[in-house]
Amino acid sequence: MLAGSGYFDIRSKEDTWVRMWTKAGDLIILPAGSYHRFTLDEGNYVKALRLFVGEPVWTPINRGPEADEHPSRTQYLQAVAAT
């Protein structure tokens, strides 16, 4: 996070949202295929740098049957099941 602040949510293994408040200077690393979302807080401003591995660099995939069949989601679910 380069500036501002907001809330970053990620789905837990139990399929519930876990919320983290993030601010300038914070770093979040997420596994590919995890469901996540971001929303602003009362400051109503954020500047973030997002880095991706592989191609395409970023393609939004909305939650649903198609998402669950995506290779990154399949790999993520296998990794979570192994823990």
C-alpha cells in the first residue's frame, strides 16, 4: 500500500470473509486462486501497487462455477485441502 487505507478481505478455509485493515506501508501476499476483495475505509482513498506472477497479468474472475474450474482456483483448493 503506497498511500491511504482500506479493508482487504479474503475467504477463509471455512468460506467466511476475514477482514484486514491495511494502510500505507503494508504488504499483502495472496495465493493465486483465492477469493478476495478490497473496499475503502472512511478516508476514501488508496494508492496501491499490485504485482502479479505469470500471464495474463491480471484477469478478474467473479465467484461462481466458472471460477471454481479455473486452473489457479483448482490449484489453490488442492493446496488448502492438503493443510
